[in-house]
Amino acid sequence: MLNTVSAEEPEEPGEPCSKALGFNESSGPKDRSNQDLSFCDEHHKRTCCERNHTKQVRTAFAGFSHERSGRCAQMGRLAFCSICDGDVGIGIKAQDSLVVLCPSFCRLWFESCAQDFFAPGTSAGSVAPCGPSALVCSPLSEITEEGAATSGFEDPAAFCSGAGFEVAESEDAAEEPCFDGVPAAKMRGKAPRAPWTPPRRKEPSLWRRAMDSWYRSGVPFWLEENAPGLAIAIVAAAVGWCQKRDVA
């Protein structure tokens, strides 16, 4: 009798997450849907990211999303979230500690941001977010044209490299795997479900428990309706009594 594997129970992947990318190398990608990840939802079904990783991605993306056009901000989010892609996480679409973007994805990101303002980076051809402290800001196309003249990069590659990514030389996935914007889960399916315990609810204070018990026991209608007025009257009476005592 042949053994079959149910589609509902994906096999444990044999490739561990990449230590060079900052992941736990003792585990492979996991399905962390509806857990405590705070960003990059498109990768939750197959990812090496945990909560602290998605927080770091959100922080890195925040600078590049400042005062950006909607299309530029969206492409930037997809680029920075690529670190949480399952194939990137196990190092297939990464080089050392950098994500490798496909040329087509890099070009689309660049074209989406070409008219948005950035600041020149510290090295030739690099760019930086144009934040409140930036002294010189220019359209991205002008910055990368100058960088390309000195670095030899084409404009899109200069931009993506300056933003902290590697860019593949070709679209041939067999020759050089690269991130093209499609989450690994769409090609490979869900990873094994990650064990997770939801955070415990904070215990209510003694005062809150007493009030809840009081309400459950049945508060008289007239008292519930007039509670705010009674509270004000009690406070006013207490203040008046204190003032009268001080005068005496």
C-alpha cells in the first residue's frame, strides 16, 4: 500500500533559514499566518521572519516611505518585505546578507520612484531617504544619472544597490535566482505551521473585577442612569467638607 502525503500537511522543508540574513538556522520556513508578525502579510504563509524581523522591516521601510507617491511607497514596501520571502530566507535568492532582486523588479521600483525626491547617499550611485534633516533633495532620476556616470551602473541598478539590495544580471532564474515580487508560498505552497501560543490576556484589577461583579448582579436602573450625577455630587460634597474644615 502506497503512503501518500496530504495536501493539508506540507512536508518539513530540508533547507534551514539563513544565519547570514539574521534568521534562526535551526529551523526552515514556517507558516506564521495570523500570528504575531506585524508587517509583510504576503509572506506569512512561508517565511523565516519572526516578530522582531517584521518590526525591523517596518522601521527600514518607514524612511523610504516618507513623503513618497503611493506607487513608489508600495513598490518600496514590496522590496523591503522581500527579506521575509521563504526562498530569500533560506538563501536561494540572497547573496551573503543581501536580497537579490530581479532586474525587472528593480526597474519597476525605480520607474515608480523616478520623480520622487531622494537624497544622495554616501557612496557613488547610492541613494538615501529624503527626510527632514536632508540638506539636498532631488528627483531620483537626476541622482542616479550622476551616480551611473561614475559607477558604471544603469539607473535602476544604482538605485536598488543604493537602497541596500543586490541586482541579478539576468532574469534567468536557473542561472541566478532572484526575487521578482512573487511570494514563495504562491509557488511552493504553505510551509509547516509554526508553533505559537497567543499572549495571555492581562488580568483585570481587583476594582474592575468588583465593578464587573456588581454589574452582573444587576444594577438598579435609576442608579445606572444617575451614576455620573451622583459621582459629581459626592466629589463636590467632599471638596466642600474639606474647605469648611480648613476654615474652621
